[in-house]
Amino acid sequence: MPRPGLPKLIATDLDGTLVRSDDTVSEFTHQVLDRVRAAGIPIVGATGRGPRLAELTRNDIRAADYLVMAGGGRVIDQTDPAGPVVLRDERLSGAVLAKLITELEARVGPLTVMVEALDGPDSPLWGDFDPAWRYPDRFEERTRADCLSGDVIKAFARTANHDVDTLLATAREVMRPDQASVTQAGLGFVEICAPGVDKATGLSVVADLLGVDPAEVLVFGDMPNDVPMFEWAGWGRVAVSNAHPTVRRLADEVTLRNDDDGVAVYLDRLLSR
């Protein structure tokens, strides 16, 4: 283990990390997370999922005290008996996004673009239909002009001519950090958020609220959108064995893959030692 004792805050990614490939979370995992909370350690679900998927997210990580959603753009406090409290809500200007997409297309060619603009339960994404998108039941085809007519929570972009990591590298050359945050979460699309939005800045909102230093935080993840919180957290950074190479390189330890309940196995050992 990277540190003696226990961390003061634990954050875990969901898809590909806590959630298995069949989109389920095992009862064993739920039970271990309940034990973590019983030990007095707050739990944060840190996910790229947008707020429209808040209910699904709550079901997948029922023990979470806080949710860091939309890659850090939406932070929710679930500890208030009166109901969830939004602590952070960052949006990206549609006009700025339109300019950035145009500049990226000048480098890589035409892009399939979808935007997440609504935060109502199960609201659809808008944009260009792409058969590669995993969730066609929550999608509505719209023109780009319509999609970018207002602020958005997040945009997704892909081109069949570029590997997603190659596209991400190019997007980061085109889009300055003061214009947008760009990452990828394993869906085959680069994800474009407001500047300063990532899982580390989202977790910082929770840590500041609780008075927890990043050196006291343990995190779990699997994809490049988890890199900022791996660079930020200091108690421990644990990758699942199915993680992207960039995450594995930053990890202090590697646990079992998501399909083998790697997060829960690690935490069970941590609590039992």
C-alpha cells in the first residue's frame, strides 16, 4: 500500500473501473463501499457521465456522498437530507466551441460532433448520428448550428480517419487550456469541456468543502480523463488492470480489472489489513 492508515477521501471512476463490462456493479462492490462509508471515509463517484445520467450514476455507486460528473463540470453534494445540492456547474460557450471545432476540422477533416446541453433525466445528446456511439437510444439528430446555438455541458467529436489518442493529441494542439479542456474516456470520441474542467478540479471542490488535503485522497481510474485526478491525489493512485497505458504509468498500484471487481478487492484488503 502507498501509505499507512486510511485515506480521508476516496474517489473512483465508474465506467471501465467500478462498473463492469456488462454495465452492472456487483453486490460485493456495493457491500465494500458501504464498509468504506461505515469507516467514516467519504466516497466520490468521479465520472464523465453528464448530469442527465445522475440517477443511473446514483444506482451504480449508491454509497457515494458526492458526485463529480461531466468530467468535473458538475459537482453534486448528496449528503443534504433536503436533497442533492449542486456545488459546481460549468458550461462551454457554443460560439467558442463552434470556432474550436472549425479549427480542429481544418487539421483533421470533417468531424462527427455531438453535444450534451440538457441536464434533465435521460435527456438526449444532440448532433451528428454516428453508428459507433454506444447509446443511440439517448440521441437526437440536429444540425450543428442548432447544437451550438447556446452553452453546452460537453461536446464529443470523432473522425474515422484518426485513432482517438491521435485525435486527442491534435485537439490539444489546437485548443488552448484557456479555451477548453480536452480528454477522452474510452468511447472513441474526444470530449471537450469548459476550460479548467477536469476530474481534479471537480474533486477539489469536494476536498475543499471537507477540509481534506489532496495528499489524503485515494483515487481509482482507467482512462485519460482520470489522469488529472491521478496527478492531483497523493495518498494513492490505483489503476484497474484494463486501464489505458497513460493511467497505468501514473498509478502507484494496479488492481484487478473492472470485470473482476478490482476496486472492491483493493478496498476490501485496505479495510481488512
